[in-house]
Amino acid sequence: MSEASIHLERKGDVSVVTLDRPKRRNAFNEEMWLLLEQVISKLKADLPRVVLLTGTGEKAFCAGFDVNPDNPQVENLINAVQNHDRGPIAGLLRRIRNAIDRLVSLPVPIIAALNGNAYGGGAELAVRCDLRVMDPDAVISFSEVRLGLMPDWGGGVALTRMLGAAKAADLILTARRVRAEEAYGLGLVNRISHRGKVLDESITLAENIAKNGPRAVRFALEVIRKVTGMPLHEALELETERAAELIACGECYHGISAFLSKKEPEFPEPE
């Protein structure tokens, strides 16, 4: 019986994706990547308003890449290293990154609920999400350099864009453990939950987002994701274009009518 599982549960307008491989601290092997790709396909086919990503248990959100020799990907990497063959290594890294790209490019907010420690690729997975909620006992560590590796799930780039080069260099080059209070102070996480309540509080956050205009959230999120590093005039023009498209689609009719009637808005699903 397989020890790897990724659960997908729909809670109203929110879909919860749970990494469930606690014996390996929810680390990814070949089977986990296949399962993640299947979950992404299901999400795309029935898109929620918000996606929440978390892990099983209280010890780990995700420990990143499973370096256990039983993982076939490790054996393939060892063979490639012994043969000084960069091609298979680059191919595997692109496949991993492409899977994460597909997840975080879904046109809805992705929230990482850090129920436990996020190490290496797990930390990268967290920073590639749009928002992060962290249990007060959890730790984040970009630990790759301790193994003679470097971030390769897109997290190094995401962290640098998020915090700037100097802070990213501090976290990546030292591989140090960052606890919740410091993570919040750095802007690495958005909120610290009450102890043991990260999933509940992340769902509340997701539901607060989901009750807003779904097109408005998607369009605003698109601008937020794209404008980092974009020239100012291009960023402003993108915002104007998306805002005009949003108003033209008429979603604001529901929001403004509800506001004037002093009622809660009920927004239809995007077509």
C-alpha cells in the first residue's frame, strides 16, 4: 500500500489541498509529483475561488525533495552526477518547477497554511504561494546549501522578488531556521495563527477572500503577480486595462447594488 497521498477537499468556494506523507514529513517523491499533477488538473476542471495548501500533522508542512535512496528520482540523479550528465538533472528540475508553476498560476489566490516546518523545497513551495499563514511553532528554512544544493523549485527567485536581494541572500546562503515571529517581521508570512489553529484560520482567510467579487479578485491578483519588476508605466497601464475590463463585465453591478441596499453581495461565478 502506498504511503503517499494528496487529498483534495472542497469546502464551499475553497478547495483544500493536503500533502499527506507524514512518515517522510510530506516530502515529494515521484509518486507525490504525479499526485500533485492530478490534483492540479482537478482544480482547473472545477476551479474554486481560493485554493489552500497545507500538510498532514503538526511537525511538517513539507520537507521538500525526498532524498531517501528509495526514491527513484534520487537514483536517477546519482547516475547523472556519476556520468557528469547535466541533461537529466535539468530535465527533472524543470519538471518539478513546471508542476509548481501550474499550481501557482491558477487564476485564484493560493494560500499556504504552514501547519509545521517548511524546509528546502517546502519553503520554496510556501513562498511561491500568494499568501502564507504560519503556526507559531513552525519554522521556515531554505536549507538547500547545507546539502551542497541551491533553491531550484522557483523559490529563490520568488523570495528575492518578495524580500529583496539582501534579505533573500541572508536566508538562502545561511540556510538558517526562521521562526514565526521573525518570518512575520521580514514579511515572509502574512499572519501567525493561534497554536494548532493554522488550518482553521487559513480557511477563514480564504472564505473572506472568496466572498468578494470573483472576477475582481482574479483581475487584481493577476496585476499583483505580474507587476513585480515591470516598468512603472507598463504596470500602471496593465492595472488600467484590467480595471476597465472588470468594470465592463458588470460584476460591480452586484457589489454596488448590495452596498446601496445595505446587503451582503452575492456574486455569480465567472463564466
